Amino acid sequence: MVLVAAMAIQNAVHRVHLGSAPPSTLMTGTTTQIMIDLADRIYTRQGEMGQPGSRLVPMSTNVLVFAIGCGAAAVLYARFGVWCFVLPPIVAAISVIVRVTEPTKRNS
């Protein structure tokens, strides 16, 4: 839990004080930004105008889809064991084959 707290502090400091710099983390940063936006929405004084929260829904959707993917991976691993690790290279190989065999577009 100390490491989780350290990651949360890192992300909060980055979001609040280094907002224009690129993020040093991805999913933790997204989750931290969602919590900051929720806190801003809850604790905004009546006369203050905060950010509209337009990024709250897309970021929450990203976290939800990530969680669903993690759950699907866990189910696949529980069902097929280490054989589930065969699927990503197959999908990558198919992607490369499709890309290589795709006719090139020429600008004329």
C-alpha cells in the first residue's frame, strides 16, 4: 500500500504542478485525473466556474475498457493456462501479413 500511495502522490503532483509535461505513467495517471476531476466537481464552490469535466467520461470509459480487458485476460488464463499467450503473436502476425500484402497507395 505504501507503493500505491507513492504512485498516487507521483501522479497527483504531476497532474497539478506539471500539467503541460507529458505523463510519466498511463493508467495510474488516468485514474488520478479522474479522481481530481471528481473532487473538483464535488468541491467546487457555488460561485466558482471549474473545468467543464469534458474529459471525465472518455477517461472513465478508458479505465472501464482496460478493466474489462484485464478481466477477459484473467478468464482466458484461467481457462487455457499459458496457452492464452499464443493468441497475441498470432494476431500480430495476421496484422503484419495484412499490412505487407496491402497494395500501396501512390500519390499522382
